[in-house]
Amino acid sequence: MGGGDKPLRLLGGRPMLDHVIARLLPQCGALAINANGAPERFAVYGVPVVPDTIAENPGPLAGILAAMEASPLPWIVTVPGDCPFLPLDLVARLHAAREKAGTPMACAVSGGYAHPPIALWPRDLAPALRAAITAGERKIDRWTAQLGVATAMWPSVPHDPFFNANTPEELAEAEVLLLGTGISP
């Protein structure tokens, strides 16, 4: 995307992160942003900015760990900052899938594809996750498979609620989705 913070790229005249927060905020007791570097770039959101707690930024698992360790709540949900069309029932359906399957975690699935970073996690797994990352684990789905992870499924038609904009072309596609469907507040 040419550098900078991808979630701060404009979509519909607002940063993508605005869309993510607008869809997630009604579903959560509190929000935080996991980001390394200068936290003031997210000051406009008025939420804590939680950096990775493991050196060298070892990937998404480190962000999940940082959220687990910083949260006072028993459950956390994680989503990428470039998924502006999240379902308004994401958290409830992840909880329901986890409870039904009897697993400690649940992750979103659409169009036959799992989205491991879009998941519900119990905070009390933080020590196990820290140990796994310290031992070299970097793959979300490999770690969650060891402990048990349920899936909550969404259709990908007429649009994928977990669409993420990783390229300028995908950001343009998101603009078309936003204008054509009105799926984001």
C-alpha cells in the first residue's frame, strides 16, 4: 500500500479504522488498538494503544498476546484494522460457536476460508500463548488447533464480511462495495 498505516487509508472519506471501530464498538465492552511505534497517530480514537510485549514484532500472535495481557476483560476479540465490513453479530456468533463446540476459542470463516486473526480468545490463555511464541510459534491456526478452536461461518455472497484491503486495487474495490451496498455505517 506504499507504506504507512494501512488502517488509516481513506475509505468513503474516512480511515478504514473508523469503519472497523464503528462496526465493532457496539459489540464490545472496551476497545484497544494493537500497534507498535508512535501511539499518538491513533490518539483521535481515544482508546488505549497496546504495543507488542515481545521484541522484534513476531507477527499477529504477538498482537493477540498483547491484547490478552492488557485486557481487564475475560474475553477478547481480535480483528485486523483493514476489514471495514465486519458483521454486526461477530462477537455473539463467535461466542455461540465456541460454546456449542466446547472449545476455548472461535474464529470466523467465510466462503470456505478461515480468518484466524478474526477470533475470540479467553484472556487466561496468555501464559500459554507467550510460551508458544517464545518457543518460535508464529502461525495462529497451528497454535489454536492444539487447544481447540470452533468456527463461526458467514456467507461470502453478496459480499465477504471479512474482505480486507491489502492493495490499492482492493481499497478501490472496497470503495465500490461501500458505495454499492451501504454495508458500513
